[in-house]
Amino acid sequence: MPGDPDVARGTDRPQEALRRAVRADLSDSAVDVAPRLLGGELRTFVAPSTDAVALEVRLRITEVEAYHGQGTGGIPDPGSHARMGRTARNSTMWGEPGHLYVYLSHGIHSCVNVVCGPKGQGDGVLLRAGEVVAGAEAAATRRGAALPLRRTTSRDLARGPGRLGQAVGLHHPLHDGIDAITGEEQHGMRAELWLGPPRDDVVSGPRVGVAGVAGTAAFPWRFWIDEDPTVSPFRWGRGAQAESLHTTGVGRMMPARGR
């Protein structure tokens, strides 16, 4: 109701100039590309079955994680799906940058990654969290959230990779490999990646819930917008906190979640 401080409202942040991404924007390694995605948008469109306007959801990207391909850089990435080479499951990662690698986590959640790096390298950036800035009703319906949205519900619509995949309507295996550069339709859905200007409020740290050394400060490849409320909470992966204490002395406290 009007005046209720707990009812979700539109963002009051200044609008930043965005532009459509091109493949060259994503041709560097995942660690270099990941922070550039922050503040940009993933836009998805359900292709209309009639002459109606396509249903659009726009997600402002607030948290990402980089995963190196096989042989990228000087340190192998034990947390990457590409660590064992190309398989039927991860084949999208080895294609052109700008396609979306959509995989199934725990047999339930469709998680969205932006393929980057040179073709055949296998780099990817996981979209961990974001703010739904347009199409909130469609995103809420996909998430099973009640309308009208309250402030906390709005914040949590795409807070975490599984929720994000639901909110933007991308599903494994239907939309694995969808091209976010050309916007070509795939199984009734289109996707576009938009980029904003460089940011000076980006923070980095260990990746969330990644097991062993791959989830420690040895791989500080999680990037997020500082103080943004849509950034997901941090949690150590299996054995990662003990490994971090043993190898780096870091791990006595939980890393900040970015808010």
C-alpha cells in the first residue's frame, strides 16, 4: 500500500549508459571479463506466439564468478567444469564467447554462465546474482513469488544462481548455448547481454560453496558490487575453510558478502 516502507519500489539509482555486448568484449580470460559484466544487464525475451509484444525481463548483474578453462593461465582451476576437457555436458563452454552455458545444478537449478575467452579455451563466468529492473511480475511468477512484491521479495528474486536462472526464464537443456550477442531465438527465448561503463566499487574474494582449494583465497575470482543488497551470502564449500587456513592463513572469518 502507498507509504508502506516494506513495499518494493523502482530503483532510484542514476541510469547508466549501456550498450550491446559484442564478441570482442568477451574475448579475454574469465577473470578479466567477469568484473566488466557487473552493472551490465542480461535481457531475456519470450518470443510472442501472436503479434503481441515479447515478454521481457531485464536483470542488472551484481555478482559473478570466473572459471578458467583447461590450460588457461598459469594455475589450473580445479573448480571449473572445463578442468577435465570437453564433454557433452560442458561443450558450450568451448564455443564462441557470448553464448550462454546453462547447466543443471543438483539436478534442480538452471545456472547461467557467459562463455568468454578465445573459442576452444573453455572459460566461463557464472552469473550469481542480480537485480530485476524490468519485468518483475514475470520474474516473480517464474519464482512462485506472491504479488505485489515486497522489498525483501524483490531483493531476493535473482539472489543466487538458481533463482537468477528462474527469474530470467532460461532452462537447461533447452537454452544451453543460446547466443546473447546475436539475440537469435532458441526454443522460444531470446537473450541479450548489455555492458555498462567500468566501475570503481567492485570487490573480490573466494567463490561461494566451491569445494577444496578452488573455494579459497587462492582463487579470489568472485566479484560483486560493494554494498549491493542483491549480492548473495557467502558460504564455504566442503573443506575450503580448512584448506584456506592451512595454505593462506585466511579463513577464520567469513568473507564479506558485499553489503
